[in-house]
Amino acid sequence: MNDDTQQGTHRDCFAVIVGSGFAGIAMAHALSQMGIDDYAVLEKASSVGGTWRDNHYPGCACDVPSHIYSLSFEPNARWSESYAPQREIREYIERLVDRHDLRRHILLECEAVSARWDDARSRWDVRARDGRTFSARMLVGAVGPLSRWSFPAIDGLDRFEGAKFHSAAWDHSFDPRGKRIASVGTGASAIQFIPELAKSAAQLTVYQRTAPWVLPRHERKFTEAEKSLLERLPSLARARRDATFWQQEARALLFVRNEFMRRQIEKVAIKHIESAISDRALVDKLTPRFSIGCKRILMSNTYYPALAQKNVEVVTTGIRSVTRDSVIGNDGVERRVDAIVFGTGFDVHDYLGPLSVTGPDAKDLGALWAAESAQAYMGTMVAGFPNLFFLVGPNTGLGHNSILYMIESQIVVVTRCAALLRERETRAVSVREGAQRAYNDDLQRKLSDTVWATGCASWYLDARGRNSTLWPGFAYEFRKTCESFSLSSCEVRDGARA
């Protein structure tokens, strides 16, 4: 692998995996378990970890219970608490890379920018930004939807002279003590860093476009005795993982048209607001106006108490413009600030990132998805693009359980295709157009009967109003779907390979 670190070098291999977050690492492990050693993991950054490398803002932690936020082949008995902090998750990823001897396959600071299918050779030709090139039988996109953060378009933002940064690019040189800070956005990241900023800021102004539903987080530290017991008794650890998984699965019922269940959960959420805030006007600002679940449900025990502090103001009128040292709201009020922090999320509909993918007949996948919305077969394969696979692809997101379970479900599909491609006579495999269309038509019908279709504007929906992000059901149903994958839904091309 050392030769690949030089610019302009070329390598032929069985597979190229783009990205070294959870998905890329899990895929690498799966190939190694199959006895495939000839693969490369291309990573744009200087270390592995994906979203858990990039997001390191104060208070950053997982909102999925720790014991199901690990890969099945590498359980972790030593999580410090019920919802793991970012640092521990990143350490876990680094540890499993070394434990399973995956690091030698990973090329850091090697950003894949283009992939072109060569039909005559039945190979993907991949080019990195620094000039390195790769030729591979199969290509796996594992870039993840939480890797390309977005700034809102605000007039005058470029003129602001104070500190300004996104939560996914936190500036740790910025000291919030005694500062006047504007925080834009109230999503999953913002509700974690806002309480941290509120502790020491002279004034924190939270610009809220839409009040989110926030539930109590049942969190606690794990004792040393608990951790030791789970280490000594793997069967107990598995039982705990299984129990947590099925407990989370029950939450999927919230997203189907279960009005009674939603009303009960909304009552819990309203009580959560009122238990922390006595100001009725502020309670009204923070009370959502849409059905719970239509947007991402958040969990925090510190968010509402932070908003109740005297040094915190919640502004709901939006932002008109920014000057060199202030933010002007649509209400006309100008507020002097020393810094602007953005918790404005990610472009979750961009499944390719900077990677340009060109299939047979010069078909551009990015242009295709831009014109018709992103869609795939089991979130993994795309009709017309042979030997191409995605992890955390279209409609594989969840609102209730662990994405790692979904990743490992998709890997079932990828490894079956990989096994086929290892056979000497198999050149290419791709899903049939009809199979992909039928799968997505059925998926969209199911989505139409969920809370996500009740009318609220959310990042689950793309520019056409189509939900191309979420799976409409239980996670175990997706696993069963992937396990039922059959080559009868695919076109398989045989013949001597170049």
C-alpha cells in the first residue's frame, strides 16, 4: 500500500470503497471476512471516523443508545454512559480498524472525485483529487449523508467580521466566555451545543425557524461493575443489545398513522417543556405546530433549561441580514454579536458528495438523481450502473433505531454480489430497471401513510417533496428485505474478463 501514497500512481484491485466512516469500515471488514484482501478504502481526511471525526462540537453525543450503536462483530461493553459521547465513538472506530487489521487498506488524504465505468473491461476507473488512479471490479460508495454541511443564504454574511463556523467544523480556538453569540438553527446538533454555549456566553441569541419536538433523554453513567459484567458475560451483553434494539423498534409505531400514540408522546414532550420553563410566552415559542415525528425527534435534558437562562433569548422571526458586527432579524431588531454559530444541518440528499459517477453510455448518476430524485434498489444498487453499490443510500435512514443495523443489512446485498463477481465467468451485475421501479413504487406508497407525509417541511423531503431519505417501517423489516435479495432481480453478464 505504500506505493499508493505517491501522487500519480495507479492500482488495480477488486474493490474500491469511498469513505472510512462506519459504513466504509464495516464494508472493509466484510470483504476481509470473505477472504478478499485486494481492496482499497479511499478517505479524503487525514483520519478515519466519518461524521464522528468531523463533528466534535461541545456536547456532541449519539442519540441512539450506546449498546446498539456498535457493529455486530465488535460489541463494546465499556461505553461510559447510555448515550455515548463523540470522543468514545471515534475511539471505538479507531480501535476496531486496528483490531481487524483494516488500516493497511485505508488511504488517507485520498479524495475520490470521479468514477467512470469501462464497459469493455467491466471495471470502474476511479480518480483521486491528487492524481492517484484505481481500477476496480466493484465500487462501494460509503460517503454518508452527514458529511456535507450547509450554510443558509443570509444577506451580508460574508461581511461579518467576528467568528463564524458550522457545528461540523467547530472552531475550538473560539472562547465563548463573555461573548455575545448568535446560534442559528435548532436541530439535533444545536440542541447539544446550545446548552454548552449558554454556560459561559454573556448573551446567547437562538434563532429558531421551527420549534422541534424534544423528548427527555433517559441517560445515566454505567458503573464499572456493569461494564465488567458485560465483558465477562458476552451472552448477557448480547441479551442487553437485543433488548435495547427491540425497545427502539417499538418507536417505529409512532411514525405510522397512529394518532393516539402520537398524542400521548406529544403530551410527554409538552410536559418536558413546561417542567423547565415557567415563562408562558417562551413555552408558546417552543411548542411545535406539527405532528410529532414529521421532523426528526430530538432528545435532551439540558436544552430547555438552557433556553430558560437569563442570558439566552429565543428569536422566531428569522434573520433579515448580517452586518460586520450584528444580526438583524426580520422583526427589524439589530443584535450585536461577536460570533455566529450555525447548527443548520447537512445536505442529506447528496449521496455522492464530490464524486462524479459516470456509468455505461456516459450516463451521469448525479444528473440522473438531480432530475428524478435519488432512488436505488434496497438503497444499495442503481439500475444501469453495474457493480456499483451504496451504503446509507436512498431511503435507508431511520427515525427510531440504529443506522449501523441498516448498514449491516445492506452489506448482505453487497457481499452476495461480491461473491458472484469473484467467479471467473461473471463480469457485471446490476439491478433490473423494473425491479428498482417496483421496489421504489411500493416504498413510496408506504411512506404516504406515515407521519412524514402529513405536511410539514423537513429535510427528509427533497426539492420535489419526495421522501428519499427514510425507510418506512421497522428496521428488522429492512434486514429481512435485504436477506431476501435474489439475483433474479438483476442482470448478470458473464464472459471472459479483460
